[in-house]
Amino acid sequence: MASIETFNVDVSDSQLEWLAQKLQYTNFPDELDEAGWAYGASLADIKRLTKYWQEQYDWRKAEAAINELPNYRTPIDVDGFGTLAIHFIHQKSPVEGAIPLLFCHGWPGSFLEVTKILPLLTSSTTPSFHIVAPSLPNYGFSSPVTKRGFSLPQYAETCHKLMLRLGYPQYVTQGGDWGYMITRIMSLRYPSHVRAAHINMIRGLAPTLFSNPLLYLQHQFSPSNARERSGADRSNWFLKEGSGYRLQQATKPQTLGYSLADSPVGLLAWMYEKLHDWTDGYPWTDDEILTWVSIYWHSIAGPAATLRIYYEAAKDREVGRDRSEVYIPTVKLGLSHFPKELTVVPKAYGRTMGPVVFESEKEKGGHFAAWECPDELVSDLRIMFGKGGGAAGVVDGRSGYGVEKGRAKL
């Protein structure tokens, strides 16, 4: 059996010294009077964050906090791509019958997104969960991919094989952003293993008279409500004003990669624009922002590698982005609708994606649900998988309830 080893993040002093020099010699662009955020990341905010990064931000403190988590690495063989060393968090619950749950991040997130829900979901409060949160290949402290064509099926394969490696032949998933798409492909390809999936990014298709006549008629003859109207506004904003990054990353990621790999402030601006625009007024602290950015800057593969998933998924005509939106009949599905998600679709759209057994609408929250609204997400998961919930008992022998033991190590 392949080894599973404990892992500590340890950025070298020389890397931090090089970063300090890079920050010192930053050449900032000009900005129009009273531009604010209309043209992109505000110059005043980026200058303030750069100064804080230079003078006050403590990576060693953030690194120590990360190393307090149960970090591991293990080699995973991906068909056609060789062996990748995958970093992951694996926090086990003290509850004997805890449910194995894979948490899958996206861009510009990381494994760090799981840290707010980790102590809540793995506590003795039931239903309880064993949580696995990997750094995806090309992200964080996992290996880079060196061959073309590593698309959603390969990310799904990596995550699935990780769960099997940890002794979870049946498990459930939670994801947003790319994590939503990857876990959807996992449901498609491994339905006997993925017993239920919960997503907080919902991109289903409109029901049609031929595909789902009852749902189509219900949707057509139900008047639009305030949520759907505000959701349409949000979706239109993203399409017209917020999605340019996606076209660049899906067509010429290498060109953008030179700037992100060379300039920490360029990386900061590129990422912080999304953290600012994609949340629902979340009060980011400077330390939070810079820790998110630092995980990309100090990543093993480098920040340019994280963009390639956009290119590969766009080029994959068989199991690309669009396939994640189509009905998957055999895996129970839970949906949490947040009002400031990037695309906010009518509830009927989400019901075209699979057998929906749980659904909630939130009054607040954006793209990074686990970070912005951890209590809301945890509550939804507990209802969905708890006694009487739509996905109760889906994992054989692991209901989320049982005798409590001492908190287990891997």
C-alpha cells in the first residue's frame, strides 16, 4: 500500500527574503481620479495591502496555524499522468459512525477554505463527519501536472482515489466553484462510491418541455419572485462585468501566468479583485487576504499552474464544464442557494441536475460559502445528512451517529 505521510508547510527563509525584495521594488500603475473599483482592484487598497505585506504580515504565524491542522501527503497514480503527490487535510471525528466527506475547493480558493467548518463538522455534535480536504493538483502543496489534458475527469479521479486510499469506499462530497464541477464529475463517474453530493454553486439548465415537462410547466406558470429577479441581475453583472478573467484563463493562461509568477502584487490584485467582488460584503481582514494569496505565491506548482484547469476544461468536449450541469440520476443532491453567487439561477434550474433531496435559500452569502457563512453551510449539511434528512444513511454503516471515541489520528 502506498504511504501516507504527515506533512508540514515550510517555506524557506530565502523564499521569504526574495518575496520581500519583490515587494520593495513594485512598480504600481496609475489610476484615474475617483476610479474606485470600477476599473478593477483599487490602487489605494492594493498599495495598503502591499505595505502591510511588507511591514506587518507574518507568514510564519499563518504557516504555524496551517501546521496545527492534520496535514498529510500521499502519492496518487492518475491514469496517463503518472504519480502525483497530493496534499490534504484529514480530520477525523470522535464519533464512530461519522460520515466521510470530501471537501473540494476551486479558484482562487484552496484547502484553507475548509478550516472554518472543520471543527464544527468533526465535533461530537451529530451527524458528524470525517473531513478530507485536498489541495487539488497544481494547487497549494500538491504536485504540479506536467502534461497537457489534465481536465475535470483527472481531478475527479485524483479525489476519488484519495478517498479510497483513506479507506472510504463510500463517501459524500461538498463543493463550490471548480469543486462543484469536480464533485459533479465524481458523481457521474463513480456513482456507487459517491453516495450524495452537496453544492453551493448551482448552474443547472432551464427545464424543457421534453426533458422535464412537469418541472417546465411549474416554472413557466410560476411568477418570478424577488430572489429570481435579483439573481438575474447578479448573473448579468457577472457575465458583463465580472467574467473577463475566465476567458483569459481559458484561452491563454500561460501569457497571464508570467505576470502572476513574477509579481506578488500582480497576483494579489488578480486574486483580491475576486475576493472583493464575489462575496456578499464579507469583511476581509488584511491577514486573511494575504494568507489566501500567500498559499498561491508559495505553492509548489506556482500560481500560473492554477489557471490551466480553465483551459483544459474548456477544451474537453466530452466531460467538460457543460457535462457538470446535466442530470445525474443516481446520486442524491443537495443545493444551497446564496444570493451573491456568481450566477444565481431559478430553483427549477437546480432541480434539473439530479434527484434533489435538500434545498435551502440564504438571505446572505456569496461565492465562498464555507468561508463567508460557515454556520449556514454546516447547518445545511447536518439537516441533509441527519436523521429524517433526504440523504440520511446513504453511506453504509456510517450514519453520522454512534459511539463517541477519542479524536482519532489518521
